[in-house]
Amino acid sequence: MPETESADQPGVFIIIGRVWPGKNGPEAKVHILLVAPDDDSAIREALNALAERGYEEAEFDQIGTLVDAPDEEPHASAFQGALEGEVAIVTFSEALSDDGPRFASPDEEDEGYDPFAVLKDWKPDA
């Protein structure tokens, strides 16, 4: 059974939802990992990170806390990035489904980079 949050390792929030680059743009499913003091702060930080990356609209469906690091990539990298203060954003789109999700740091500058592709197939421990 997972341990609760401790002073040594804070819980990492995961926010699941959808984003759009504009009102008529294509929808992308999104998972966001970050560390924040509470749910409201996590949502505000997630929205700010999405806006910085050019997304104009977002709709969040779920928020939860991960206390154990995922074992598989790209989840493990996103979790570690969140512990280091980054807002790790993962998107899923039809174009990425064949190759799987993609994760990169927020400072990666790649013309075709999709910053939201880490947590495909992630399921919370119930």
C-alpha cells in the first residue's frame, strides 16, 4: 500500500483533462504532473503552464496525487521533473498513438514538439 506524503517526498499532483490551441483547434488529451501546496494552486499552475505553451482553452476532468514514482517511462521522467519543480505536461493525439507518448522538458524548443505526451495508460492505484 502506498505511503502517505512525507516531508522527504511530497505528493505529485496529476491533473487529467483536455486542451485546445484555439477555439476551433483540435482537442488533445492531457495529463499534467506538478508539485503544489493544494488543489487550487495545482490547477492555477497547470493553467499558467498551458497558457505559456500557447493553449487557449483547457478542461480538467480529474485531479489526484501520486506518492510513488511510476516505474515506466515517460511517466518516471515526468514524475521526477515535477519533484524538481517543473510542470510536466503530457498530451495524447492520434499522431502520437503509434509511437506512444512523448515527454520533454519545458525548455525543449522543437518546432513540432507536443509537450503533453507522458501518461498514456496511467491508472491510479485504488
